[in-house]
Amino acid sequence: MLEIKSKLKVRREAYRIKVGGRLELPYELRQKSRLRAQLSSGEEVGLMLPPGEMLRGGDLLVASDGRVIEVVAQPEQVLQADCADALELARAAYHLGNRHVAIQLGAGWLRIGADHVLAKMLEGLGLKVKAIEAPFEPEPGAYGGHAHHHDAPPTHGGIIHQFGEPAARPHHAGHDHADHDHADHGHCDHDHHHAHTHGKHRH
């Protein structure tokens, strides 16, 4: 069985790295550092990462045979709550945070795991809730997030020599954050016509 014991601390697009397999997992299983699973090809793998190591879609792993394995966030059943008003969306996220709920945030929406009680709460706060199937990538903990060393060369088994030099950088080499400079948003309830102007969120 193929063993996976470490992450490759670079982004695939920053280097010419050949991916030798894909490991597709839902959010719950991406939180486990010890796991038996299968690659998309059906090949069995044993995940043996350091304790507390979590996986996100796009992470690269180093297998015992030298291959680089890409982690894929598997689509799953989630609830998406839409709201164009930033204050009301923040209020909903605040109440979910008080319940220690994992939340994925986007421009004008948030996602949580399927839960009919929380769906009712969000609807009561004025958000429009729908069940969808999508990859679930909640925000990492503010004090426990895992930094990606995007500009550091690979250090596992001479990967830089095996797969080539760094690729040409795009204009922005860091995380591609969505632009949050949304002006003139209406409330979630479309019967309201009040506009709100918001500044950019600072990361």
C-alpha cells in the first residue's frame, strides 16, 4: 500500500510539478492525519501525516514512491446561505461562530454542513438558504491555520530537479482573495431598496 507521510510546501502553479495521482476526500476526512483511502485511480493509500495536520483542496502530498499526490475537496451536501448585505451576513456568521460551526465564506454567501436547525436559524436572520452539493472548505482557525510557503523551493527528495524550475509567476503570487469592495448592496430581503457601501475587508 502506498504511504503518504508529508506535504509538499509549495503551490502546484508556482512550480512545474507533475501530479501522479489525486486523493478526493470530503471535509470530515480531510481533518484526519491518519487514514486509509483510495486515490481516484482506485489505488489504496495510507495517510500518516503529523498529528494535527489538516488537508485542504489543492494541497500536494509526497508519496513513498516519490509521486506527488494532489488533494481534491470532494463535493458534498452543504447549506448555502445567500445575502447581499454585509452586515446581515456578518451577523449570521457571528451567531454560527458562537455555536462553533465550521463556516466557509464567499462574496455574498456562507456555507455550512447540512443541518436543518441551523437552516431555520439562518432563515430567521433573513438569509436565503438552499441545499447544494459543492466542495466544503471552511475557514481555518485564526490561531491554528497552516501557512503555505509559496515562494520556498521544494525540499522533498529533490522535487525541484525532478519537475523543473519555478514557473513564471502571475501578477499576484499569494492567495487569490476575492475582492470584497461591494457597493450598493441591498438587504437579503429583496423588498428592501436601501443601498449600503462597504469598504474592503482587510486580510
